[in-house]
Amino acid sequence: MYWAGRATLVTRPEDLAAYDGAFTQFWEGGPPPTLRQTVATPVIVEVPGDEPPPASPEAGPDRPDHIEVVRYSAVETLRHKDFAAYTAEDFDTARRLMASLRLNPPSRPSRRLRAARSGRQPDLRRTVRRALRTGGEAVSLAWRAPGEQPRRLVLLCDISGSMEPYSRALLRFAQAAVVGRPRVEVFALGTRLSRLTRQLSSRDPDTALAAAARAVADWSGGTRLGEGLRTFNDRWGVRGMARGAVVVILSDGWDRGDPADLAEQMGRLHRVAHRVVWVNPLKAAPGYAPLARGMAAALPFVDAFVEGHSLAALEQLSDVLGG
């Protein structure tokens, strides 16, 4: 009876003493259980900063003799903080979080065959090796099937003046992608197109970003997205780099060029790419609408239109790419 009641009536360890007292009183005629009063433990939260932590109150008749001091982690706050509001200390803290981000584009069938349990093409070499174990009789056939390899990931990052509050964070994100997985290409979009894959391949983020800054001559200048995409399509994209790849454009959509030119180049890119994703940091603003001429011209050729203003938004980007 004791264990039946304990298994069905007690849900918290704090209730064990009360249950034991009640059981003893009812079944054995013992004294009523003594209820212990729970004393609240003061909690002092230390806020990170230059100010010293608050002084702990001294123990006394009106003060408890146990005080718990806790600190909150600023990581969760930093994950949702807008990149435009980052300080130098925030970027230093976010470096480790950026390095842990992993982009997982979908896979595609490979021309190289791999061993499989079933398939259409027999593996003669493995079949003969198996037959040697059974006296030369091919008791079971071995098969081959096409393997899989990750699709190429192409990042086109807008480095114009309107994107200056976000360019540093997004290039740091691109550097983590280049170092973290194979088959990643990075380009900078401004008044001209600059390829930054080699510069961002260094595992030291500061070294990589410094090399990228030296390689780009139009940093924080104007934006000609249409001309930049035309150069990418003519020299790299349509020729093979964007074919079957996942192309991610990180831009706010402000363009000084002709919207018709941008729409034409986005159409060319969309026809050869597996998926086109547009990451716009301004999308998180309340009441945002894609009214900029460049953004409005490109949107019909975009498969996914997502935010990119914070670490949390970039984490969600990985799920979008894998979809």
C-alpha cells in the first residue's frame, strides 16, 4: 500500500516527507506530520559590465544565511541582437558562435558509383572476390549505385555603403562557411564583382577579413547588382559554377543600375542554379516591404527570401538551405 500510494500520489521529491508523515498517521496512528516552511533563497544577478557586483547582505536574524549569486549569459541576447548594433566586443564574442555555424546544402547524385545492396549495375570485382570464398561459385551478386555529394554553395555578398552595418558580419559568416565545408565560393558585389574565396580560406578570421578588404577596391561604394550578376553569369555561373548549385545573395536590394538588367540576370541565374536564396538584413524591420527597385525586380526569381540581421537568422538559414 505504501509503494502504491507513493508511485501514484507523489510527483516531486519535495513531497516525500509529507507523504511519509501522512501515511504513518493514517495507517499506524502516528502523530500528525510536521510541515516545514520553505524559506525563499535570495538570488543576486550579476550583470556583466564595469560596475562592481552588488554587495551581499550579511546574515542575521532577519536575513537568511544562504545567498545564491548567479550570472546570466549574454550569448542568447547576442544571438538575437541586430548586427548593426554590434560593438567591437560583440564581434569578438560572436566569433566563436560564427565558427560553429554549419551550412548544409542538399546533396546531388554523383557520377562516381559506390557499393550498394541493390542496384542496376553489378559490381563484377566484388562479385568475383565473394565467389572465391565459396569455391568459385557466385552465390550472391554485388551491386553498384550512384553516390551523392554536396551541392556547391555560392555566396554573393553585397559590400555597398547601404550594407556597411552588416558587411563585416556577413563576410565573417562567409569565411566560416569556406573553412567549414568544401565546395564553397564567395564573391563580393559592389560597383564590380570580386572573387574572395582564396582570401577567406584562412582559418584566422582577422587575417581572412583583412585579405578580403585588400582585394576589394570598391568597399562601401555604390551597388550595381545587375552588372555584377552579369559578370558572374558570363565568367563563372552559367559556365558551370552555378549549375546545380545553391546560390545565396546577401544584399538589401538597393541597386543603382537598371532593374530590367537585374531581372534579366536573375532569370539567367535561376535557370541554371538548383536554388536561389536571397538574404536581406532589412527584412526583419517592422513593416518592411520589398519596395526597392532592385529587390522588387529580383524577387520573382528567388526561391527563398529570408532575414539575415542576426546570428539567429543565420542559424535559420542553414535549415532553409537544406530544404
